[in-house]
Amino acid sequence: MATLGERYQAGQAMRSAMAGGDPSHFTLPGIDQLAPDLKRIIDEALFGSVWTRPNLGVKDHCICTISALMALGQLPLLRRHIERCLNLGLTPDQVVEVFIQLTFYVGVPAVESAMRITKEIFEERGIAFTPTLVYDTQQSIEDLYQAGLASHEENMGDVTEYQTDDPDSQEMQLDRLVNEYHWGAIYTRPHLDPKSSAICALSAMTVLGRYDRQIRRRIEGALLVGMTPQEIMELFIQVMLYGGYFTARTAMRIARSVFVERGATH
């Protein structure tokens, strides 16, 4: 088992990789001046013990973190972590797609705020970004809906989970819109594979405290697209110090019951 000093050094090495040569990334404004003990704890626990865990790739750690921070509306820290994730190898296209993927989970206002920050960072770094234009405005609404059903089934399995007996009900009208645009227009986009999309969704849902059948279904979907039980549990550890350990532990308990039901080994 590593010593506290070794954890600290691992944290400093991770911070150095994140910083990309910018010394300001080593500072924690306010905490530095008011709570130096807490800064040391964060360096050891978050950067030295969580970010260095091996069961998720570094890009997956990045996707977890910016998804969680965007969902929570933590915009100053989101700015920091977009910069850090670019330094760690997440591409500009992937950063943008993370926020697009979360539109129906966290809402347009949160996406707009994240995109504004991302645009500023790209301009500061001289990143010449070319938007990905793949949405076919000439397709029929029915084609969009059918594409959504296929994508929904690929990522989640049963597409009838929330259907009612009344096809004209407002619930079913909502369900139709979600299938058309969330699953048909957004989940079919390039740059993020289904596993990365599952990571986006689970990270945001965990820190927001989504404990009903929605998060259970999303865990089932993550398994369906190839996430292992170990990777799913690691995701909850990754977001623990961004959204709190109560939400992480609750999500872990739900996940463990899903694994048992599905016969998945953890």
C-alpha cells in the first residue's frame, strides 16, 4: 500500500499532466489561503488516489468529470477541467460531443453555458474548430423516429419501458420526442462511441442524485454496450469528490443489484 507521501507525489504527477505547463492549474484559490490541510487532502485523495485509478482510461476519467461538473453547473471548475482534459488527450470534437450528448439529461441552459466556456477556451488556445454537421434536415419525422428507436434499442434494450396504453397521451408525446431527438438525432452522432455516451449519462445522473429506475436502466444500458461492472463502479468513484460520496455509494448499491440480476460478475 502506498504511503501518504507517495499518494501526494502521484497526485502532483497527475496535476502536472493536467496542467500542460500552466502553473495556475496547481492552485486552488481560496483553499490555498484558508485551508492548506484541505489542499493536501485533495491532492492525495482526488488527484493521487482517484484520478490515478487504472480501471478507466484517462479519457474516460475526463468524460466522467466534465459531465459531472456540467450537470452540477460548476462553471469555473468546468473551465479548468475542459482545459485539463484537452491537455490529457480528449479531442475538441469529443469535448463538444460530451455536452451535446447530455442535452436531454440536464437541459439546454446547462449545455449553452458549457458551450460558451468551451468556445472561449478554443479561441484562447487558437483551436480552429470545425463543427460536425450530420443532422439531416431533409429526412422525414418518421425516419428520424425509426432511427431513434433503433438507437434506443442498441443503447438500452427494451424501448417500451415507459410506454402507456394511450398512444395519444402526453407521456407518449414526450416519449416520441425523446426517441426522435435524444436517441435519433443526438445518440447517432460521431466522435463518442456508445460506451462513452453511457459514461456521460451515468456521471451526470449520479451527481444529480437520480436514484429511480432511470439510473438502474442506464446501468443496464451501460452493460449492454460493453462497459464492465468494474468500469461502472470506477465511474462512481471518479465522480465521488465532485458530487459527494452519498450519491456515489447509492449508485454503487443500485449497480450491484443490477449486476446480480444480470448475472454480471464484479
